[in-house]
Amino acid sequence: MTKIVPVLIALLLWGPAAAQSAETEKIFHCPTHPEVRQEVPGICPACGMKLVPVAP
């Protein structure tokens, strides 16, 4: 039991941060200009289309 407690504490402390960092590491691209890529959603500078998340 005493070996499980530190593991549970570690999961509680770092689990949400790991999930959040994975969430923020998405890459967005333009459907018609796949070379346009960025880490945040936005608008393609070449055509004005909305950037969409890259499929995993």
C-alpha cells in the first residue's frame, strides 16, 4: 500500500499536465495548401480558408 501512494500522487500531479500538453501540441493546416502549418488555429494566408487540425 505504501508503494502505491507515491504513484497515485504522481499521477494526480502530472496526469492533467501531460494530457493538456498533448492537447496543445496539435498542428493545424490548410486543406488546399498542406504546406501551410501552424500550432494554433487560424486562417490560411494563401487563400483565407480556416486551418483544420491534422489527423493523427
